[in-house]
Amino acid sequence: MLITRYIATLVAVIVSVDVPFLRDRFWEGLITNIGIVVPSAVVSLVRFHKR
């Protein structure tokens, strides 16, 4: 349940950044999404690994 909520929050953050700011810029949007997902994945791996 916690992982599902975490993924839903991550998707909401990505969409809320992409839609208003990066709608017509593919590469900038891709780089921004990677910049959001990679640190979030590191934090989640550290956080969920301790459980």
C-alpha cells in the first residue's frame, strides 16, 4: 500500500511538471523526468530497504 501511494505521488509530480511547463519540449521533459525519478528511486530504495 505504501509503495502504491509513493508511485502515485511520483506520477502526480511528473505530470504536474510536464503539463504546464514542458508540453512541447520532448528532450527537456525527458531529462527533467529522469531528474525527478532517479533521486526519488534512490530515496525509496534507501527508505524501503530499512524496513
